[in-house]
Amino acid sequence: MSQAAGQEPGAGLAAARTAYEELRAQDLRLDLTRGKPSPEQLDLSDALLTILQPGDVRAADGTDCRNYGGLQGLTELRTVFAELFQVPVDQLFACGNASLSVMHDVLAHAMLSVLPGAKRRWADEDEIRFLCPVPGYDRHFSLCDRFGITMVPVPLTGHGPDMDVVEELVAADPRIKGMWCVPKYSNPTGETYSDETVRRLAAMPTAAPDFRLFWDNAYAVHHLTDEPDAVLPVLAACAEAGEPDRAFVFGSTSKISTAGSGVAFLGSSPTNMAWYSRLTAAQTIGPDKVNQLRHARFFPDAAAVGAHMERHRALLEPRFAAVYEALEEELGGLGIANWTSPRGGYFVSLEVPEGCASEVVRLAKDAGIALTPAGAAFPGGRDPRDSQIRLAPSFPSVGEVRAAMRGVAVCVKLAAAEQAAASPAV
Amino acid sequence: MSQAAGQEPGAGLAAARTAYEELRAQDLRLDLTRGKPSPEQLDLSDALLTILQPGDVRAADGTDCRNYGGLQGLTELRTVFAELFQVPVDQLFACGNASLSVMHDVLAHAMLSVLPGAKRRWADEDEIRFLCPVPGYDRHFSLCDRFGITMVPVPLTGHGPDMDVVEELVAADPRIKGMWCVPKYSNPTGETYSDETVRRLAAMPTAAPDFRLFWDNAYAVHHLTDEPDAVLPVLAACAEAGEPDRAFVFGSTSKISTAGSGVAFLGSSPTNMAWYSRLTAAQTIGPDKVNQLRHARFFPDAAAVGAHMERHRALLEPRFAAVYEALEEELGGLGIANWTSPRGGYFVSLEVPEGCASEVVRLAKDAGIALTPAGAAFPGGRDPRDSQIRLAPSFPSVGEVRAAMRGVAVCVKLAAAEQAAASPAV
């Protein structure tokens, strides 16, 4: 990446360096690292704070939500989200405040108690492997790290994982016990799994009898267009394929109501849910039903969630537009970068010349623009091409997004120019 | 228990049977099974429901509590409960809604990741054993069942576990990795650990280098007298004894604010908390900080918690008094039953003649009075003497408690009389 000593930089490199020094002189303090809702988005749900008044604490079935009990969560809330997560209501649990915790717990339970269809506890296997479509969600990979699960990257195609690769791997290797899937507006590529992808995932023969899809439907209702993407209901697809126990479905209201104080959900087959229910019965006397009742009052039906998501969209769209505008203005037609224009979700995925992503992130950091570390969307935090950068425009203001993205474009141009200048000398 | 055929029952037995038939005729529907707060107790915290208004969602350090983040929980809330749970504030995490879940997680983490001081993961040990003072809390025993931990009962003395027994066991058996302790107003005996007990637990040599006290301080502030019991701070005692990593301290506001929507806490040594923090970082992006902020506003300091607990006491005392009155009136001086008069907590422990507890519970159930199953306070649900019954008077009204306890007394008299009548014939 460094320039060969004594070489006269080209005009492009000189201009890129000047632009970068001007950027640094602005002394920015901007952050595009995490897919966090903005304060304005959180304000949309402020009615939750006072929606329950003293004396109004009972669920539809008369349960005093303030007291212990009710492992499965409130029926009225599960009914609304059963529709949105495409899970039969009897097979859906409303849990705590974070779907990540539910994923952790399902993994921990599988490590320590024999999953339906498994020969033994995963903790007693020599090695557990998970397929990881890449680029993907870093916290899925952290969970694998935490449980000592070997991650096997598989490529994405724009409509889900490359199923030829997936089918070959799972058919051959009984150590592959699971696969992470973000089926809609995937983090970070924004792609949605095609019907064929879902059907093949549901039906593919697996060497492991206890193989599971970890179906993280994190962006189920997080549309950025008038014509939302649809994903085939995975539990139904698995049942039709004769693999009813193949998928665990995860979701939450974290990016629907509030990020830290929402409600998470788990859905699966009756057999899997009976297994989970037995294990979680030892873990808790029940979830926070008061918070669930708040959500049930705020979201009386799926249409109320849909209307609410339109208000999120109105806040998110200008931020995404600011990303596209800045990138197009600064990098359009230069042939040194590509980026996604997702139809939903929280991220734009930026592709820079191979070998440049780390340098772009470093340059941006030195100019006061925090980006997700290059490689974060890959197992082990290492992008083999060092070319992918995840942009998260939701949290800053539109003006901040614009300023940050112009700055990022300056960094991309400098990194590309330095690489181009350096490569002939190598 | 059944009467020998053809034997003429004594006058006592006949009277007991008549009383029992009169009880059954009342067609009661009463429940003394669980240590649940009454609706009136939950009402005490109804201000929590609306204590945060839109625009008032920031913690003292400026954190927007609605968003992601903050693994350790809100500092202002931890500061209040650090004092009450006798844990340095930097070593205390504010977690989710249930201390049971925190206990589960610490156990799951110890099963799957090497505890500080341990040679290997507990999942890789041939056998893990926990000492269980009996009678004890059934959900502790359910956690052992869930993780395949062998339970070793140890007797209680009235001021904590029999330390001669405990010291001998832990010194000899490296499979003993842990011990359940409810140090104050223990469930169900109500006893509080003496200073000497705490010091010996902290200092005793253990064959397992990774032995841990699971210190469930569930009733830390749940006094029923003007002179609260005090327990020696266990973390300090362990540190003084040169065993700083010996104890995990658990607590919650479940019986302070509301049972399903309170805040749980975990405290331990810096080394243990670093271990926990690393593992829980993969499990969650942070607890429900909005609910923690509610609690911080409602309980600005330890004195506010103390004042609040006096209001609980005012509701609980008449219920406990109703238990004592009914038992004294019906069973006093008969020599067939003993019961505790706890200085705090949620339970009265009733001792009936050996071999009679199951029959008393059965008779009560047939008369419409639900009691905790006999043996529930023992590992495996089996009381070897079949003599202990846990009474939980908090939830029903005073009148219901009185009616239920008179009924229980009738059942005790009948069971004892039948046993006495039957035993000569055996």
C-alpha cells in the first residue's frame, strides 16, 4: 500500500492526497459503525413508555403481567408476530429483550442437551461446524467463536447463499450442524433469499441428522420500498420437504420498537419447541410480560406494525439516499467502487479494490470517521479479498451521513490511487 | 397410612375424619404453593409503569436507554444495589428480569468455558456435584437436573449449613464444584447464615480448585422484623480468606418491585466478572436499560428500597400472622407439628410426623387447598423423612391464608391420627 520511495506520485494520487488532507482538516467526529436506530426512530415508540397505567396490567386472558409465570409469553403479542414471522402462533415464544440471547440459548442448549434427531450433545462432538454465508453478521460469528464452532464461509449470490456449494458441503460433512441465514435484507448485502433458495435449504440432504438452519429474520418488516420483498415461510417449506425440525426462526422488535427494550421471538416445529420449552423452564420463571403487554397494546395487529415501519422508512430513506448521492457524486463512473442499494434492512455494502478495505477504514478513522472494521462481516474478522466495507447510515443525521460518506469516498480514492501508484513498483 | 381392616378407629381419628369431611364440604379453592407477591404488593410499584415520560430516557451519563449497548447495566442502579447486595459497584452487573436466568447462564458458561482456576470445562468432567443444603429452593435443584449435576444434600442447622459436614465433603471430593446458598431468610427454613458459617464457607479448603459458592441472596432486604438480620459480605470474606474468586452473588428486584419485570444482578470478583463479561458479550448487546432506568428513578438510593420493603412487610406480616394463629389454635401443644417463624423471606416451613407430609398434601389437595408438593424442597423431589411442607402465604388474602391454614391443620391432624391408628397394626 505504501508508495515506493522517491517515486513521483501521479496527478490522481496528488489530488487524492490533497483531498484527504482537506478532509482531515475538517476534524470530523462521525460514526457509521453499527446498525443502531437513530433517536428519531426511537421516538416513534415513545408511547410505549406510558401506554400502561396503574390498574391496566392484565393480559387478555386475565394474567397479571406483573407477576411470575407464563413461559411462552403473551398470546396477544405472539399472535401479531406469528403472522409477521410466518410461524404458527402455538409454535412461537415471546422471550426477553434480545434475539441474540435466544440464539445463544438455543446454541447452549444444543451443546448441553441432545437436540431432537441428534445422537449426542454437541459438546460431546469432536467438532461442530456452521455454514456462514459471507459477508454476514459479525455477532453470529462471535457466537460461533464463543462455542468453539468452526465457521465455513459460503458465498452469497444476490438471492441467498450459493446453493450448489451449500448442498455439496452439508451432504458430505456430518460435522456441519448448522447454518446462519438472514433471509430478508441480509446484513450487510441487503439481499433476500429467493423461493428456490428457501426450498433447497429446506429439502437438501444433510449428513448430520441434527442439522439446523438458524433463521435470523432480523429485517422481516424493515422495508425501504413500496413493494416489500417476500420470503417463503421456512417452517412450512421444511415441513413440506419432510424436514419439519430443520429450522429455528429468530426475530425481535429491536428495530421495530426500541433497540434495548424490545421483545425477542423464537419459533420452530412443535418437536423443537417442546425441547426448548423443557430447557428454558429451568432457566426462567417467565419473560418480562409487562413489556410484552406494552408491545401488545402498541401493536394490536400486524397492520399496526406495518404502519409503524413506514414511519421508520421515512426516517431511513433520506439517510440511505445520502449514502448513494455522496458515493455517486464522488465515485460514480470511476470503476474503483461498487455499492448495494438495498430494498430494506440497515446496511449498504461497499466494495472497494481488492486489498484496499482495511486502508480505507484506517484512513477514515484518522479523519474522524468511524467505520465497521474491514473484515468484520467475515468469520475471524478477515475478509480474504480485503475489499468489503459495511456502511450503517441509520444512526447519524442526514447531514452527518452525507459528510461521512463524502469523506469515505475521499478515502476510497486515496487508497485506490496509492495502490495503483504502488503496484507497478512492486 | 391406610387403616387396618376392621379396626375400630380411636376417638381422635373419628374426630379428625369428621373435621376433614367438614373441610371438604366447604369446597375451598385456595393456593399456598408458590412464593409469589400478592397483587397488593405489586401495586406498591405501580409508579414504575409511568415513571419515565417521553423525553426522559437518558441515564445519568447521557446514555439513551432505549438504544443498544451497555453490557454492565446502568451505573446509577448498580450503585444502589451494590450497597444492598454487599458487592463493590464495579463488580456488579445489572442484567435481565430474572436472577434464575443469570444462575443458569453462569452454570452454562462454566459448563462450556473454563472457569478461572478450573482445569477444564465442566462439560468435560466425568461428573459435577453440587452441595445442596436441605430443605432448599426447588428451582436450584431443577438447574442441577438440567445440567446433569449430581446433588449432594447437606443438613441445615438453623444458622446455615452444617459446616462440619460441608468442610469434610468439599475437602475430600474434587467432583464437588459448587454449593447453593440462600444466606438470608433461606427458602424455605427462613434461617440466616451466621458470621461463622460465612467465614468457614469462604475459607474452607476444597479439593476442586474451581469450587464456587452460588450465593443466591434472594431475600437480602425482605425483613419481617424491626431488626433485620445481617449477613457477612461474602465477597469480602472470600477475599480475606485468600479465596477471592469463590463466590458468585445473585439477587434481583423480583420481590422488591415486580416479580416478572424486575432487574436481576450478578456480582463476583474482578476475575470472575471479566470471565462472565467476555462470555455474555457474545450473548447480548445489553440488558433492558429502559427498565433499569425506571428502577433507578423509583429507587434513587438504598434508603428508598428500605422504605419500600417496609410497605411490603406491612402486607406480608398479617399473612404470616394468620399462618401462626391458625397453626397454634389447631395444632399448638399437640406434639404433631412444628413450624418456623421466620424473621424475613417468603415461607413458613412446617414439620409434620415422619411419613405424613405427602399424605397431608394429598388430603389438602382433595379439600381444595393447593400446597407445594411434599419433597419439593429436596433434590429429586424426595424428602427422605417425608415430613417437611413449605407454606407460601404471600399471595392469598389474609382471610384465605387463615382458611387455608385451618384446613391444613385439619389435614395434619387426620394424617397423624391415621398413622397412629395404623402403626400398631403394622
